[in-house]
Amino acid sequence: MNRKGAADWRSDLEASRDLSDLEKQNYVFLLSWFEGWRVRQQLDPSRATAVGFWKRQVVVKPRKEWQLARWGEAVRWYLRWLQCRRDDGLEVLSVGERMGNAVMLVGARRGLALRTRETYAGWARRLGEWAGEAKAAMDTGHGAEWLEHLVAEKRVSFATQKQALNALMFFYRDVCGMEDVRMEVKLRKTRQREPVVLTKEELLGLLDRLEGQYRLAAELQYGGGLRLSEVVDLRVKDIDPVREQVTVRCGKGDRDRTTVLPKRVKPMLKVALAGARKWFDQDRANGAPGVALPGALERKMSRSGERWEWFWIFPADHLSKDPETGVVRRHHLHPDVYGENVRRAAAEAGIAKRVTTHSLRHSFATHLLEGGTDLRTIQEMLGHEDVRTTEIYTHVATGVNGCGVRSPLDG
């Protein structure tokens, strides 16, 4: 077994003399699958985690007997490998995992949002896995070389390049404590892509194939130009049916803003609030912890999470562990579940476009522009810091009331 401090099951598996090449290939397939799932779930390597993986990922679908036999042997080999490393007092987490965990810990102390911490930690893990050793990963020269690899070979978008650069700067400055960090990497500009915009007919077709809270969420998102995180994060107090306003709290850039509440959603919203009230009353009756509160409010007003006005518009139907605090409480509708329902509805409606939840926000801005709303107003409703970001919709708007061009033939 590899006696180095870094955890590397792959090299130990490759060096194993009691396994055939075919067995090693089968083990690598299964263990790569397991490790990827474990890291995404933020679970420690252990027998309990392996059992959870087997139940939730392997046996949930019909498998052939020979597959289960080979995969079972792979899991048993991995557990023996874990035990050997622990017996020798060696690390069982990879360099990338340890780097990601450090970023999550320091990011929490710095007050970064959970989504930002997860993004930065993901980039730190990728750097660690690429570097292979902690010493190499902490060398800014290797970090710059990895960024060059992303730019030149992976050809990721300009926004992704900037995101990776920011993550590495945070890792070197805040986690490693380096004062003068210079990443001499020339980022490559990529062409801005046109947003996917739905016609009103396509939107109606999509909405007609959504039901319950998914339809209400989609109508609120399109009707107010909300981001995905903004619509699932909505609380009771954020909706004002009388003034027909939706208030977005702690949006992108930690900014608040108001946008429009469509009249047509009011009946459906009333039904949704009645359903949410039942979950709220059930939680209070069962003594469940209140919902999560943003930022420092969790410390200053901890009991406010038990008040109705802070409850979710789209509550989940079960309690789950809060990734921030570890408290088991009621979370809101999961963004991935909502997004999958929107994609499914678009496919059923026969929309031959790459539809995501963000397409609803794009459509909101484009349709307002085509209706004669000025760019400045749209910028405020979307929460864009710079009007140049909003100007992208002038490229896809049609008709003279947008910024499109009428053909002289039509004249």
C-alpha cells in the first residue's frame, strides 16, 4: 500500500498484485462513481457511507448478478483500504477534499454565502486533484498553470475563467494566508451568447404542463423576472398582493429590489399560502425548529424562524438537515427539482430550444422591451448592476417597440 500521507486509492489499486486488469477496471468504475457521489453529498469515507451509496445508487435499479458481485468486491476492497490507512494513521481524504473543506470553513468565518463557498470549494477540489499533492497545490505557480490549462485546453467561458480565478485567489489569500498573490494568467474573452427567449405561445404551452407549486413558481419567475434562487427563496413577507409587488431580499450582490407581482397569480398564490400554512402549523405543533434565517439574523433573531411571515412560499414536504447549521428543519423547494419540472414541461410542449428556468427570466426582460418598457426600468427590475448587462436583450427583441429592425419589405 502507498505509505505517503496523501490518500490515493487509485495508485494503491493499480499497484495491487492480487487483482487482474479486468478486475481493476471494474473497481475503478465503481469506486469513481462512489467517490463522486460521496463528495457531492459531502459525506466522509466510511462503511456507513458505502452502505448508503449501495442503497441509493446501486440497487435502486435492476442490475445483473455479475455486476452486483463485481461491484460488491470493489466496495469491500475500498473498505479494507480505508481500514489499512486508518490503522497506519494516514489521511483518508484526498488533497482536493481537504482543500475544499478548508475553503468551506474559512468562507463561513468570512461570511461568504453558502452558494459562493460551495463554488469556491469546488474549484479548490479540482485544483487539488489536478496537482495531486498538497505542496504542489499550495504553489501559486501550479495554480497559474492550472488556470492556463482551463483557458487554453478546456476552453471554458470567460465567466467561468473569472470564477476559477476568484476561487484560487480566495484559497491562496484567505485559506493559505499569502499576502502578495499574483496570478499572471491572461484570460481569454469569449463571445457573449444570445439568451434563450420563449415566445408567448411557447410560454403558455410550458405553463399548461406544470402543476401546483411548480406552475406558481414558473409564473412568478416569468411574471417578475426572478432568478432561480430568488423564486425558491421567497418568504410570506416578501409578497404584497395589495401593492402587487414582490421584494427580493439579499439578491445577487447582496442587494434588495422590488419587482412586479402578476395579477393572474393571486388566486393560485392564495391556495399556495393556505397549503404552506398547514406545513407551518404542523411544524409548530411538532416543535420543529423554525426555518433558516439569512446572515446574522440567525443569531440575532433566532426565534423569528418560527413566525409565519418568515415561512417559505414553497416549503418542502419533509424536514431535512440544514447544510449551514446541521439543524433538521423545513427547507424550501429544491432548485433542481423545480428546474427538472420546467425542462420536462418544455419537452412535453415540443419546444425545440434549450429551456432552463433562466429562460423565463430572459423572456420576462425581452417581452417587456418589446412592449416598450425602457432599459433602465428593466435593469432595476432584473437587479443588474450595469445597464450593459441588460442591453443583451436588445439583440433578441423583435418589433419596433423593442430594439429590433423592421424589414423594408414589410414596410
